[in-house]
Amino acid sequence: MGYPETATGFMVNSQKEWTKFEKKEFPLKTFGDRDIDIAIDACGVCGSDVHTISGGWGDAPMPLCVGHEVIGRAIKVGKDVKTVKVGDRVGVGAQIQADLTCDNCKADQENYCPNAVDTYGAKYEDGILSQGGYSSHMRAHEYFTFKIPDNMTNEDAAPMMCAGLTTYSPLVRLGAGPGKKVAIVGMGGLGHYAVLWAVALGAEVTVLSHSPNKKDDALKMGAKEFVVTNDKDWHKKYPFAFDFILNCADATHKFDLPAYFSTLKVMGKFHNVGFGDEPLPRIPAQAFAPNGCYIGASHIGNRPEMLAMLDLASKQEIHSWIDKVDISAEGCKEVVERVYNNKDVRYRLVLTNFDAQFGKRA
């Protein structure tokens, strides 16, 4: 059938064969007055993609096309769209719709809307399943579509749509800025953005990592100190040191959490954005008492934060640390396996060269 009724993407048919991608057509949702059709030119590869198709986060609807770090060109806009015009370069992240009428949405908390629609694997009102950005086209609501600054490349911008926002939002909400001491745990796809943003916001940044071979990269990104958490009693040198910790790792179930808590200032926060396949370790309530600390988490970010993040990246010329892979069935298999195995990923993978698979799309 083809666009505008359908798009074509690289889809997984079964979680049992989650590295096997097949090029298939899928239906697009009913076009709305505030919808924008995007011809996709790049898509970042998120750990969420892998957790979803591999079954790490439970069952997922199949067949499924993942990818929620999308950059492309607006090729059609609804009659009520005000912020984007045909030809604009735009991005879409991990959320593609919300009711925009509930109390959360009215308070710029649309990422916590009870009627939110994820960019892939969720049902629209018309019954169509949302499909992601390993594909030719995407149909997105204007509120969740963002113009990309002219001085940013597609490849730089793509992983910022999810990984970038997921780290930028809690950093801002927790007060990262001049005079604050922030620790970042896990300097991977999420964590490298956390370092870049925290430094750009003016905070003093320490990276806590089990991988000593990332020290040079962390310091190049602007971190003041690098701590190897595999070293015995590493935490004893940092009592009451940090205003908050942003945990970007997805292996928190292996952590000695009281050791991390001990490095927080009084009423400090251990905040999670890295979500693994395993639950958090059991921990007694008393572990929070020595400094009155808290543990929490957050979900992506809101539209104002996305716009502010893109503006910060543009003005300070902040670049993603990425590796590009041409999109294809083989390319999709390669990137999800590399993310799953944490192999040669410094620090984000981006699928590119969409025209070679999907042709020139007007």
C-alpha cells in the first residue's frame, strides 16, 4: 500500500528471535489536525529498544518496530499545527501523545500523563499500534515533535531525543548548577549525556564507574574527578560529598546501595534513570537514616525541558559521542547486539543512511 497509509520498517516478529529483523509494512494511525508526518533520516539506538524486544521488561506486542530517538524532515502537517512547517528538520523522542487536558499535562508534566502513548508498542485511540523509528516514516503529534537547531547534525541530535532528555530533566529538577556537586553513576549511553549536561549547567561533576578505562573520556567531557567503584572502600573518601547522585547504570541490583548513600549530603537524593531487567536489591529502611537521603526515579522529560536542552546543546555546541551504523536488517541486528552485550559502544549508536533502504521520501 505504502505511505501515507503505511510505513515500512525493520520489525521483530518474536521476543524469542529478538535479533532477527524483517522489513515489513505497518499501518499509520489516523492523521489528525495536529499531526506531523516525518520522513526519517536517523534514529538513535536506546537500551529501551533492547529491553523491550528481548523480553527483559516483559511481554511486548509483536511484530514491533522499535526506535524512539528519531530525526527527520516534516513532509506533511495538520491544519492546526503552528510550530512546524513542511521541510523543517524535526525530532521525536520516547513519547508521542498525551491527552494534554489532565492536571499533569496542564502542569507541564505530560510525561506522567495517565493517557500517554509511547512512541512504539502502545495503542492509539483508533486501535493502531504505535511503531518506532527503525522505519521510513513516523506520524507524530505536534506537541511531541521538536524543531532541531540548524547547527546540530542529525546524528548528534538523534540520541538526545531520549537519552539526552532522560538525563537533562532530572539534573535540572534536582538543581544541577554552579555550587552543586553531582555524581554520575554509569558512564554509558545515558551517563555520558549526564556528564555533558551537568558540566554545561555549571555543576562540579564526579563520575562513579566500575570501568577504569573510561576515565580519560570522563575528564574530556568535563568531569572533575573519576572514582572506580570496584576499588575496596571507595566510598569512604567521599562522606557527605554530593548533593545528589544520578544513577544511569542498569545493573543497580548488584550495587551496595548503602555505600553510595553514604556519599550523599544530608537529605541528598539517589536518583535512577537507568532501568535494568532486575529489581533493586533489598534494603532496610535504616540505610536511609544516617543522612536522611532519598531514592527515586523519573520518566523522560517534558516539552519545555526538551526545548531548553536543545537550546543548551546548540549554544554550547555540545556533541554526542556516537558511532553510526547504516540501517538494514543486518545493521539493526548489529546495534541491538552491541547494546545488549555492551560491546564497543562509546557511547551511543545511531542508525543512518535511511534513503538507501527506503528511497527518497518527499
